[in-house]
Amino acid sequence: MLLVFVILFFSGNILVGKAINELPPFTIAFFRLVVAFFVILPFGLRGAWQYRNSYLQHKRPFLIITLTGITFFNTFIYGALQFTTSTKVSVLETVIPVATVIMSAFVLKERLASIQWTGIVLSLMGALWVVMDGKILKLAAMEWNIGDAIMIGAILTWAVYSIMVKQYMHLFPTYGTLLVMTGISVIVLLPIVAAEWIIVGVPSLNLSNMSGLLYLGIFPSFIALSMYNRAVELTSASKASVFLNFLPVVTMIGAYFWLGESITVMQISGALAVIAGVILTTQFGRQEQDLKKAINQEK
């Protein structure tokens, strides 16, 4: 049940981000983090103060984790939503686990099983199929939507974030760390938002926009993340990650009924290919590796 709500809230992050995309992307990211900071403050203040020396001791990896996962990941998503559909964003977002596996192979020297490479190729082809609306043979001649290109930044930043979290996050408390990272992100984005307002003008916030920003700051940024962490504790990271593969399905349905976006057969087939590829890469490949380890231990 926790994971069902996680998917709904994460899907809402994309749908709401699209619904309020008359606001510029850095403005959305900035106010989202401001809301999140004040929501997390009573839960994380004590832990943040107690571990202040740990943050300074590991300041370089901690800053990388903050900038990739908190500051710029969702900023890239909101930027992409200015130019492309929420359906495409949700499908491309599911490539993140595959990108993380590839990056882990190079950075952490983790070996990839043969079935994982199959999943990587399948997921990549599925994502391209969605972006190209099935016209994948015309890839070389296409004019790329800038939103699709911006999503590459989101995929890479979250892959880096995931690797750094695996190496360092166990050194810090959950809520205190989230509070500090959110505070740093607000400070980093403040001059960028000021520059954005100078270029495009100061946006006006109506009731709809403010409601959307409150949702983004409370549900995806705090509640969903807390639920996901708890679900991992109750089940496992592998089982929890399987649920995230349903993100494009939920987002497609929401975009169809709420935003009036059309869904083509090509997009559905591409989304299914991405989901299948991610499952092969992150689940069956891990099972194959665990089996090999067990055999080696018996020997």
C-alpha cells in the first residue's frame, strides 16, 4: 500500500509540473524546495545539528549528492516539461535504473550479467520508440525536441545521485540530511531564479500555481520519499524498485484524463518495452549474480 501511494505521488510530480508549466522551471524547483524545507524542518532539525560535523567531514560527496538528487534532478524534469509531454518524461524517467546500472559498472566496477545487457538495450530501444513515436528508423534525420534532450540531464544526475547515495548516505540521518540538502539547494537556486526573473520577468502566482507548488513540496518531496524508504525496509529495494516501473503507466492515464494528452499505440508499446527492459536489468540480472555468488561460495 505504501508503494501504491509512492507511485501516485511521483506520477503527480510530473503531472502537476506539467500543469503549472507556465511558471519557468527554476521558479518551480525553487518554490518546491522552499515548501519542502519548512515541512521537513520540525522532523530534521535535531538530526541535522547532531551530524553537522559529519556533513563537513564528507562535504565533497555530500555536495554532489545534494546538487544531483535534490537541486537539479527535478529542475531538469520541470525544464523538460516546458517542451515535451508528461508521458514522454515519465517513460524516459524509467531509463534511470538502467543508466545507474551502466554507471555502476564503470564507477563501482560492478559486473553486468548477460541478461542485464539485454535489458539495457531493450529499455533504450523502448525509450527511443516513445520519443520517435515508433519512427525509430528515422532517428538520424529527426529534429530532437529540446525537452527530450533536457531529460538526458535528469537521467544522468539521478544515476550519479544513486551511486553516491549507495556509498555515503548511510553515514547521515534521514530527515536531518534531507533538511540540510534542501536548504543548500534553496541557496544554490536563489541566484539562478533571480537571473531567470531578470530574463523572463517575475511570474505571477495564482491560486492554482500555489496549490501545485504546495503539492510538489509536500507529497513527492517529503511524504512519498519517506514512504518509499519505509517500504524498502519492510520489503526490499528490489521489490520496491519494481513498482517504480509502473510510473509511466500511471502517468499516461493521468495525462490522458487530466491534461488531455493523447496516448498512441506506439507510446504504449514503447513504455512496455522500457518496463520490461528495466525489470530485466535490475531484477533478473541481480538474481543471476546472486546465484553465481552462491555457487562460488559452495565451491
